[in-house]
Amino acid sequence: MIARNGVSTLWSTGRCLSLPAFQRQLTDRASEDTVKLQLTILARIAAAATLLAANAAQAQQTAKLAILQELSGAGASAGTNAKNGAEMALKEINAASGILGRKIEATVPDTQSNPGVAKGLATKAVDDGVFAVIGPTFLGSIMASMAETKRAEIPNFTGGEAASITQQGNSCIFRTRFTQTTAMPKVARYVASNLKARTVAVTFVKNDFGKGGSDSFNKAAEAAGIKLVEDISTDSGQVDFSAPHKPPGELLADPNIERLVLGGAHACAATATTH
């Protein structure tokens, strides 16, 4: 989120702009529509290539797809958006005779935002003979589960933004969104060029995803002439933004801070704005 001492900027509520919302603007469409468009294209490519190569699959009447998403827990917001987009795409694809004449049969299990559960569901998807896997989205879950899809050489698509996902040498993983190393410098340049800010405070989630985004933003902000006044870590899923952390309202009231950048999942950013 980017806010300035109570002055409205570009968030949908009329007050400010959260990083998740800003990144959705960078992809030119709202979250569900973006996922829908991307998964329509990617599912067609992956399914066609896999079905043509697998003789055993020719005897099947349907093509199996696994949508592994965070439908509960800390990642429920991101996972539900991805699930909704995928289901919209599948409905359109199946209405148009499916892929190579076969309808797509999708299962949508809940990873519970738990890496161990995600890995187990990926293993089951492989055993079930799916042609592709969509998800999970959260870093810990996709890092655990993509080892299983790689082992089976099954295409795996994710909306996760952490740069480390595609730095593992996994040829079966495909990302459908910007990485942090691409998106966060854009945020920094927006703050400097569009908002004309020269001082900021940054909060980030205390995990590999949050730290990677914070590091990318801070590096680009320094290059753009922005001074970092506060750099505050928070816990994943945190709902209390009072002591020992400075709450967003207190940061915004500081005359030395022109903008506040709240990094994290949609739910965390939304909760922080109430403080």
C-alpha cells in the first residue's frame, strides 16, 4: 500500500494503493480476469503438448487437471482468486469442446496454506495422472509441491511472485505473473516519478517472499533518490499492527515519512489499513 499522511492516492477505497492492487494494475486486468486469461492460454498449450505426446491419454474421455490452491489459511485471498480465474477459463474451454475433443476434469483441493499439505496433494495429483497442475500460489507451498511435478515431468503453473521460484532450474515450472525483481522496481519508480516522494517507510512480511520484495524495492528506491526512513518486518498473517511495531497510522503521521509502502498478501495489507 502507498499512502501519504491521509491524502488519497490510487487505492480502490479512495485512500491509498496496496502493493497487491498495484501489481494487479501492472498486469492490466483485475486479479481473477488476469488469471483467467493466462490460464486459458497456458492450459491450452500445456494440455495440447502433453496429450499429443502421451498415447495412454488418448484412450481417456477426459483430461485431468489439478488446481492446488490456498482456499483457507494465510493464503486464502490469493488462492481463491486463482481458483476462480481457473474455473472461469475451464468453463469456457469445455464449452468449446475442450482440448482435442476432450473435456477437462479438474479437482480443486485446498492446500490450507500448508507446504506439507501442498506437497502431498501434488503427489496425489501425479498419481491420478493429471496432465498439468495449477498452483499453489504461496512461496512455501509451491517450493514444496513443484518438486513432485518436476519428478513426474508435469507442467506446473503458479501465480507466485517470489523470484526464487524460477531460480531453481525446474524446467516444469511456469510463472503467470511478474517476479518481485520486476514488479518492485516498478513500484519504486512509481513512488518517485508519479507520487514525487523522497522519503518512505516500508513494511514487509518476515519470510523469503517478503524479504525478497523488500530488498528489491529498497534497492530500486535508493537508485531513484528515495530515502528509507523505516524498514519494518511483520509476521505472516499478522492482524495486530500495534506495539512493538509502529502502526500504519503512526507512520503516516510522521512528518518525515511522505509515503508508506505495505508489502505482503492482500489480507495483511487490508488489515493494516484499519490501524
